[in-house]
Amino acid sequence: MYDIVIIGGGPAGLSASIYSKRFGLSTLLIEKFGIGGQAILTDIVENYPGFPEGIKGSELVNKMEEQAKKFGVEFLIDEVLGVEIDNEIKKTKTNSSIYESDGLIIATGVNPKKLDIPGEKEFTGKGVSYCAICDAFLYKNKDVLVVGGGDSAIVEALYLTNFANKVYIIHRRDKLRAAQYLQEKAFKNSKIEFIFNSILKEIKGEKRVEKVIIQNIKEDRIYELNINGVFIYIGLTPNSNLFKDKINLDENGFIITDSEMRTNEKFVYAIGDVRKKELRQIITACADGAIAANTFCKDFSDKC
């Protein structure tokens, strides 16, 4: 029996675990794959305070994990199969056991959205990727295509220029949505070429990606482009299926909370990218975690 169980080991979950232990609460953090979440896939984090030269996402998360372990957080690598949250005692079922707690903090994060076009599923892992830092080294001196116009797309495209011969960025609009400083870096990079007012229609090849079909929606023109890899960054899907019909979600599946991270279920909180919010950054995820731990402490015990 724990005071609090945290599902998810990204920056939000780690921050919540650190604050929970500092409040003297018995804390279990459960993570399906490995500690770090999406942050561990980021090459350089340039906007986290305290690191003026930037810091690798993996290094930043490792420091958070070390800090959590220093305070005595219990870690479990296991898959959560289901939760019971409508009773006084919360139950979290994994492959190995059922864990009971007084409170539950959901920090399950997001996954990248899919284009759902012909060839995407067939060539995933064979030229289609959603993570440049994971796969960029496979495309040394090759030509790749990045789909998207937001911060993630531009950050990943810039990273790919360290390996690829040419990086095309395709965006359905005539201008990017990314932060201005990222746009400036991308426009100055001689390896990057932009394909505006266009959408990706199909990904083709035999054993691996060889070409793509592009439609210029402004000119209503369709053409082929020879390419070796496709990196897709068109948005995020929240990992909230476990909580469907259990707590309130918005129309896109993000968990609805108040400003203190409370869901509509008593002693259940949601933090980080999985909750409905305007800004999804490592620093806001960490803030969510701290707030949720403090809120539970105030709601449940006399320790705060």
C-alpha cells in the first residue's frame, strides 16, 4: 500500500515523485519501457533554465532520475493494464501485480500522430520514423523528408542535417508554426529545402522507402520525389485509453484537470503532456508534477 502511485516516468512523473518523497509520502513510479519519456529522444534541450549551452535530453532526464532515487522513490518497469479509481483505495494492475494507493498521478504522456497514408504502416522501421535522434545515423549522406511545420519538425530537421545529404521539409501551409528562432536557423541551413503548400500522399518502395508522392494543394499538382527516409511530426496523441470512461477527457483524448492538476475523480491527478494544456514543454511538465504532488499532499494528509 502506497500513499501515491505515479504512472509514467517522463519529466512530469519524475518531478511528481521527487516532490512526493520530499513531502514524506510513500511513492511508487511505474514506467512501461524506460525512464525518460519523450524527453529522452530530444538531442539538445535549449530552453530548460540553468543550461545556457543546452543539455542532451537523455542527460537531463538521467539527472532527474538520479535525484528521485536519492530521495527514495521506488521504480517499477512494468506495463499498466488497468486501473480502478472510483473507490477510496486506488488499484493499479500491471503484468506482475496489483498496487494499491491512496492517490494516483497520471503522467502517461503522448505518442506521435500518424498520417494514415498508403505506405506509412508498411515502411515504419524501414524508412519511416517518428524519432530523428533514434534513427538519423541510418541516413548518413542520404536524402530525407520531414513532415510538419511546428517546433518538433524543425528541431528534428536541424538534427538530421548532421547526417543527411539533404533534408526536405514538407508543410501543408505557406509558413511554419515553429518558434521564430528555429525558423531562422532552418532557413539559414543550406542542407534544408522547404516544400510549402503541399501534403504527402503516399510512401513507396520495395523493401525500404525509395520515393514519395507529393501533392501541391495550391497548384493541384502531384509529383514524385526520390527519398530514402520519412520523418513524421504532425502532432500528438495522448496515452489516455486506460482512463477512457473513468475520468473526463476532451474531444482529442487529453485529460481535463483544474489548475492544481485534479481530475474529476477524487485523489486522481493528471500531469504533463497527457493533460489538456496550452504549452507542452519539459519545464511545464516538471511544474505539473510538483503541483500535483503538493495538491495531493494538501488534499489527503496533514503533512503539507
